[in-house]
Amino acid sequence: QWYQRRVQEFQTFQHYFKRINLSTMNSLQVCCGEFIRMILFLLNFIFWAAGGAILGIGIFVRVSIGKLPDANVSEDTLNSASVFLIVLGCVVFVIGLLGCCGSLTQNRCMLLLYFTLVTIIFLVEIVLAIIIYVKKDSVEEIFTNEFKDCMSSYYNDTATECKDIVDTFQATLKCCGANSPDDWKEESTNPPPTCCVEAESCTFETAYKDGCVPLIENFVGSNTQYIGFGVLTIAVIQLLGMLFACYLRTYILKRDEYEPYTV
């Protein structure tokens, strides 16, 4: 009985000490934790809304294939683009929803899952960026060779995908051939209709003067700072999301040492 009383007294003292620590924690840590919780919620609400918008656009493009007469791209290209938008929209929507619900309900499991998914995506983006930067010359060469291979198969009735890819690039970018319109002289006496403004009477004299590969290189080169700024902005947002989720989960764990927590 004496031992049990000593244990009860110690537990009472320990609980009282924790309550004192909780009161000191409330002064700054609770305020900071609640502030970060709201920031994380607002940040992921924007992502959740953006994911829903991307998903809606992808579904709209999917159901509207064949009903867009003014589109400069083929149905196969629209089909691939719609699938990409739907997948991207679903990923952004789910991650944003996890961040919103995890921060709003203070659910540790949701926050951990959110942190894990964002970390995986962030690491994949870093790996891809390094590969593209290190092998940028190889990427350019591969793209040029693939484009020329599609040009060689352009008039083959079984290679409809290559025809659609070439037509999409030429009609959208207003270019002709891989490096110049002369590339088509090896394939036909006249360039394809997508090389000209007047598709019905397309000749090498009336074709677009720029090749598609140099046009893409010039676009990327002249907009490098904007592309870099966009990539850096996305990376910073992802880092903030990971840091906020990690801090909020740590705050909840520390708070639950003093107050019972229910999931």
C-alpha cells in the first residue's frame, strides 16, 4: 500500500508537471502550430482546386474529341493529352485533399502520407532534372532523330501516330521539317499540307521557313529564365509543404503527450 501511494503521488506530480509544460508551450508553440496548420490548409486547398480544374479540363477534352473542328492537333494527340491531364489532375487532387484534411483534422496518418507522397514526387523531379541537364545534348539529338524517323514514315498508311505527331508540331508551331523544309525533299516532291498556311497548295516556296527543332530550341533558350523560375517556384512550394507537414505532425505528437488524441 505504501508503494502504491508513492506511485500515485509520482503519477500525480508527473501529470501536474506536464500541465505546467503545456501552459508554457501554449505561449508560442501552440500559436505557431495553429498558424502553420492554417497555412498548410490554404496551400493545399489551392492545389486541391487546381487539381480539380486540371481533372475537369482533361475530362472535357476527352469527351470533346472529334467535336473541336478548329483544333490544330490530331485526335490521337488530344486523346494522349486528355489522359495526361486526367492522371495529373488526379494526383494533384488527391495530394491536395490529403494536405487539406490532414491539416484541418490534425490527423497524423494523413499528414505522414501527405509528407511521403510529396517527398517521393520531389525526389523524382530532382532525378529527372539532373538527367535532363546532364544529357541535354543527347535529349536534343534523340528528339531530332525521332522526328526524322517519323518524317520517313509520314506517308506510310500504317504509321498514323508518326503522321499525327509531325502534323501537330508543324501546325501548332508553324514550322516545317526537322531542321528546315528541305528535309521533306528526301520524302516527297512537296511538303505536307501542315507546312503551309494554304494547305491545299503547299510547295517548298510557300512552306514555313523554320524547322521544328531549331524553333523549339530557340523557344526554350529565350524562356530559360521563366522556365527556371517556374520550376524553382514549384520546388519551393513542395519544400514548404513537406516542412509544414513535418512540423505540424511533430507539434501534434508533442501536444498529445499532455492531452489524449483521437484519430
